[in-house]
Amino acid sequence: MPNLPPPAYCPGCSLPLAPGAPAAACPRCALPLTGPVPQQVREIDAELWRLEARRTELLYRRGQLLAGLRASGPGGGGRTDTAPRVPPAGPPAPSTAPPPAPPAARNVLLALGGVLLAVAVTAFTLVSWGRLGIGGRAAVLGALTLLGLGVPAALTRRGLTATAEAVASLGLVLLLLDAYALHRVALPEAGGAGYAAVVAAVTAALWAGYGAALPRLRGPLPVAVCLAQLPLPLWALSAGGGPYAFSWALLATAAGDAAVALWCAGRGRRAVAVTALAAGCALGVPGLLTAAVLALTARGWAGSAHSAALLAAAAAVLLYAARRLARVAARTDAAAPAAVVPAAVVPAAVAGLAVLVAGGGALRGTGVLPEPEWPVLGFLLCAMALGVVPVGERSVAAGLRLASAAVCAGAALWALPAVARLVLGPLGWVSRVWDGAPQGARAAVAPGLGWPYGMALPAVLGALAVASAAVGWGLGTGARVPRQWRARARGGALVAAAAAAAVLPVVLDLPYRVAVVLLLALVVVLLAVSVSPVRPGAAGPDAAGSGPAWPAPVTALAAAAAVSGWSLAEPAMTVAVLGALAAAFAGAAVAARASASVGPVVAVAAVLWSGAFAAAVPLALGAPLHRAAFAALGAAVATVPLAARLRARPTGAPVECAGYAVAAAAVALTVAEPVALSLALALCGVAAGGVALRAERRPVAAYAGGVLLVLAWWVRLGSWEVTSPEAYTLPVTIPALAVGHLHRIRPEVSSWAAYGPGLATTLVPSLVAVWLDTHWLRPLLLGTAALALTVLGARSRLKAPLLLGGGTAALVAVHELAPYVVQVAGLLPRWAPPAAAGVLLLALGATYERRLRDARRLRRAVGRMR
């Protein structure tokens, strides 16, 4: 092997160079090749080349030495000092021996051979068994079994492990066939499930001992673990013990699997540990589910105690496994004691759920908490009790807290439909507005639907509020919860407490007006909390100013929507509630004007409820709907100067958008009256002109104001039953042409941009009307105007008036001449039109070059126009 690099090459791109004196630069990459630096680079390359050659030589030497050691091992018939000598350098000589078969192909061949032998033995046992006597049968099966179990020992001593695995699998099949033959011949009266349980237990024990005797075999011990899953469940089925016995069998087997997995994991037997873990999960999950169903459906002390004992035993095993996993992680990782180990959290969480299901099921089954709603409170109380249990292991405590949180989340989901009905149900009064005050709070929630929830609902919500507050303020084990989650828990406590306070008057069925006043007071309290310096969801003794700020204002909005719907039962209550809400939100917006999270929310709500209040007052006084809309429109217009004043604050843009929404709703209320709609659109256009005074809003607001004013004029024309399109288009065309003429002062503005939109606004609708009109006046006026535009465009060298006017004049002329052309064409003979067309084409062809030059000249002339 050469030890020097090529004589001449480029160090940058490795381009071979011509022999002799190297050039000054590389012809490919232009890298300099002369001087001390390129010389040093070539020296470094030469050294790296020598190191690579030495590495190749050492790897080759190592492979030859390992081959000699394998040949001199057990079964190789050689000695370690008889390894072949290897020359010190040079590549390996090409070998003429065929390459060994890859392990994958070998394993496939062995597996196929084992399967074929197993099929043959099975066929012999099932088909040809009756052709031999009892002695022959015993001799054949015994000899085959001993052979199948003894051959792997000899094969492993010679290093043929894969072959030994295949033969050992055949031996396991023979053992099972021996058991089947024994049942058919000697023990036919034995029950199938019970006999199978005994066979599985004995076979698992024998196979575990066989795997321990031959440690080089990897299959027997995992197979023994799999066989060990069958005895207890099969025994429970054979004994007819019912679901309790079957659940005990599953959970006991899963507990044994957990013990095997932990023991083998500590000793490095990964395959056995994984197999035991998978088997434990496969049996433990249905066992836990069966026990949970038994606990939830049990009635009486005996059934509840039995199912609780099942779940408690499973929880004890899971907690032990979680503690062992956490301690193992602590021994292997120095940072594990201060961190949460996910592998330990999962079994601890499942254990916590098992304990909670046992406790809640016992409270439900023994009748301590009656049906149908109170058992939810029982589960929630058990979760709260589990949450305050002191646990030293951090991972186990995290799993138990996770189980408690899951049950609390389930209780919250149970209460969510009732809270949603409380918030959204009163909106049903929109279709029954001012029908009169209902008899009580339950009738006011959702007219015609009723209220099926009892006192358990506020009790559950109150318990959720207490639990969230305990976690949020660091009481009990909540001190270990991260700060951001504690802040979220404080917000959740506020939401749950507000929901409990809102549903309590409904559950108690208080009088309508009392319930409305209480709910209105709740909104005021929530707004006061949202604008206070220290919010339950955002601050605390350890996390001041951190956390979400949305729970209080969003909950206030939900309560405000509910009480607004309640107030629609009678006019006086509607005006009072909407005015109080508008004032409350306005005060909160003033107090929270510097807050970027709370201020915009309450400011938008203040604008919306102010518009609703402004419309409710005239409606309550008997004004028609389209007139009351102008009161709401006035409230929306009032937000224009307010938004301009607040544009530097976080509430400026939200207030402006809320004003637009109120204005759109007010305009929608006037749709039934065209005169009122026109006036409303005009007022909106004027307000848009006021918005256009702000430089940052001018481009959009100016166009919006113009469009609104045009729409107002069109609506008014429609109310006057004007059908001529020029009445709609000319008021737009004239100011558009005036604005375009002002823009023509700038030389870069073309005539299309200046005059095109204004001219097209009138010419196109009028042209369509000409083709639909049978009178002579509109074609005459439009043709005259189009001709004047054409002459003006030609004299002023403006492209838009010339082309639009000329095109319009041509189409009007075609419209006017079309009847006469059709009449003349009807008088001519059939051959005249084709003949005329032929003559025209001949004339054009004869003068083609000149016509082409004329067309080019015309195109250049038009192109020079602006």
C-alpha cells in the first residue's frame, strides 16, 4: 500500500494536476498552489494519508487475530498460539472460500426446520397415535421429548446457539403433546380448564428450570413467563368463581409479573423483564377494569368491600413498583432524586385511580351518597383526600396528584353541561322577549326546558373551587406543584366558585328578580376581581404578577351574557340590567386601561353593552325597531373620538372594532325600512369621514366612507322607485372624475387610473340598459356623450376617454343599425353576403402591407397617449 499522496493535486478540490512544476493556481477552483501555506497543506495531507494506511493495516491485523482465536476456541480443535501469522502490511488477499450464510438466512432456515418438525410430531400424535400400543406410544414420545430437551445442551457447548434454540422449541412442543396424550389416555375424566391450568403451571416451572440450566438459550425463560400467565385464570374459570375470582386471578398473575420484571431488570435480564412487563400489562389492565366495574356496580357492604379489596391490592402492588422504579432511577442517575421519573409516575397514577374508584364506589354502593348526582361528590372528596396525603417519593407523589387531577377533571366535565345551560339557556328569551317575568329562577334559565339538576351541582362546583384553591395557594401537597400550574389552579378556583354561586339561586329556585340581582352582583364582583392589583389567577405570595389573567374577565362575560338573557323577560328589567352592565364594564375598563390583557376585554364588553342599552331604552318606551337602531348607532359613533383618544393604549383598537360591530348591528336593524337604512348608511359614511382624519386610518376609511355614502344614495333612490341606472351611477361618476382630475397633477398617474373607474361606472350600466331599452332617447344621449368623450380623448391625447368613448359609441351604433342590417340582409339573395365578404377579404389582402403599417402607426399613436 502506498504511503504518500499523489504527486500533484489541488488541496481544495482534489483535482489531479499535470506532472512537473505545479501551476500558480488550480484551473478548476483558482486556489493558489505556490507558497508556504499550500506546501503545509500538502504535508498535512501526506500525514493523514499515512495515518489512514496504518489504521487499515491495524484493522486487518485485528480481524486476522480474532479469526485465529475463534478457530482455537471450544470445538475449533486448535490452540491460541496456532493463529496464522499475518504480514505486517498489505491488503488482505482475495479468498476463494464461499462467504458464510448471513444470520438472517440461518435463522429462517432453522425456524422453518423447527416448524416442520413440530408439525410432523403433532400429526403423529393426533393421527397415528392409535396405531401403536401403550408401550410404543410412551416409548416414542418419551424418546422424542428427551432427545428434544437433551440435544440443545450439546449444541450450546459447540457454539451452535441458534440451532439449540430451534431444537429447544421443538422440545417445548413435545412437552405439550405429552400433556395432551396423558389427558387423552390416562386422565380423560379431568376437566379441560383445570387440567390446562395444571399443565401450564408444571410446564412453566419445568421450562424456567430448563432455561436456568442452559443460560445461553434466550428463549426458555421468556416462554416460561408467558406460560405462567395461564394457571390462575384457567383455574378461576374451572372453579366457576365468578367475576371476583377471575379478577383476583388476573391481578395476582399481574402482581407476579411485576415482581419478575423488577427482579430481572435489576439483574440485567432485559428480555425476561420486558416479557414480564408486557404480560403484566396484558392481564393487569383487564383485571383492573373488571374490578373497577365491580366497584361501580356493587350494592351493599359485602360487594363494595370485596371490590375495594381488589382495587386496594392492585394499588399496593403498583405503588410498590413505582417506588422501586423511582429508587432504581435515583441510583443510576444523580439528578433523578430531584426530578420526576415518568416510568414511576404511570404506575403511581394508576394506583391512585384504583384507590379513588374503590373509595368512590364504596360510598356509592353502601348508600352513603344517594343517586343519581351525589356519587360524583363522593369521588371528588376521595380525590381531594388523596391529594393531601403526604408522600415522600417525588415521582409517586406526582402520580397520585395526577390521579386526583384526573378525577377532578371528570367532575368538572360532569358539571360542564349544567353550566353551559345556565350561560346559554337564557338566550332563548330572544325569541320570547318581554313575555313577562317567569315564576322562578329555574323557569328563567331556559324557557320551556326546565332545570334537572339538584343541590349536588353547587356542592361539586364548590368542592372543585376548594380543591383548586388549595393547589393554587400551596396547601398540602400543592406546595410541590410548579408555580405556573399553581397560578392556573387559582384561576380555576375562581371559575368554579363563580359557577357555584351562579347555579345556587337556580337550584334553590329563588324568585326571578332576586336571582337576576344576585347574578348581576356576581358580575360586578368578578369585574372587581379582574381589575384588582392581585388577581386569583395571576398573582400570589410566591408568583406576583405571573399567571393567566383571563379567568376573571371571561367568567364575568359569561355571567353577563346569562343575566342579559334573563333580563329579556320584562322591559324594565332589560333596561336596568343592560345599563348596569354597561356601567360596570365601563368602570372596569377605566380601572384596567393600563392592562394589556384585561383592559381590551372589558372595554369591548363596555361598548357592546352600551350599544344594547342604547337600543333597549327607546324600545322600552315604545319606539319602533328602526328608530331605536339610531340610538345604538349613536353609541357606535361615539366610539370614533374615544378610539382616537385611546389609540396609544391597548384598548384603542378593540374599542374601535367593537364600535364597528355595534354600527353594523344598528344598520341591520333598519333593513326593513329603506328610508331609515339610507339615513343610517349616510351617518356611517360621515363617521367614516371622521375616522379618515386619522392619518393611519385615512386610506381605508376614506374609501369606506365614500362607499357608504353611495350606498345611502342608492337606497334612497330605490325607496323612490327610481329604475334609471344613470340616477345611481352619475352621482358616483362625477366625484370620481373630479378626484381623478386632481390626481392627474402627478405625471405618473395614467388616464386609466384617473378617469377609467369613473367613466366605466356610468358607461357600462348605461350600455347594458341601451341594449335592453326600446326607446330612442337613451341611445341618442349615450351615443352623443360617447362621441364627445372620443373627440375629447383624441384632442387631449388621453387613452381612457378615447377607447371607452369610442367603444361605447361603436356598440351604440351597432345596436341602432342592427335592425336595419337584419332587414336588408333578409331582402338580399343568399349569395350576396358571402360575395361581399369575399370582396372585402380580397381588398384587405391586396392592401395588407399598407393596412399593417396603418395599424402599427395607430398602435404607436395610442401607446403614446397617457
